[in-house]
Amino acid sequence: MTDGSGPASAFEAAIHRLDQAVTQLDLRLGALAAKAESGAGDLFDQDRSRLAADLDASRGRERELEAAGLQASAALGRAIADIRAALGEDGGEDDEDGGEAASHPQAAEA
């Protein structure tokens, strides 16, 4: 019974089982990594598509805001002209200080 093959063969069998378990674990991890990489590519494509759609929407909004700004500027210009006309001012003056020198002679002297 003490031929030495009992404990040694049990030890070798345990090593063999451990080696098989590590091999299976390695295969499963490789499969999971491949699956994760393929899924990540889809996520990047979806993210890229969403970002492109957001960019298009933002550019459309930018055009709308530019048009609204132009309309507001034109409306302000008309309102200024109407106010000047109501005050009896000449609309042809374009002072750098917005016509303040014409209505306040003391400011022009300073």
C-alpha cells in the first residue's frame, strides 16, 4: 500500500482537473470578450448615429435662430425709425453714440 502511487496519482489527477478547469475558463472568457467586442461596435455605431442626428437638429436650430435674429434686428430697426419719426428727428443721422450727441449738446462738448 505504500507503493507511492496512491497520493501521487491523486495529486496528478487534481492537477489534471485544475488544468481542464482553467482551459474551460479561458475558452469562456475568450468567448465573452469576443461577444463584448462585437456588441461594443454596435454601441459605437448607434452612438455615432445619434450624435449625427443631434448635430443635424442643432444645425437646423442654428439656422432658425439666425433667421429669428435677422427678423428681430429688422423689427428693431423699424421701431427705431418709427420712434425717431414720432420724435421728429431726422432718420438719416448715424452717430456712433446712437444719436445722443444730437439730442444732448453738452455730451458732444465733453
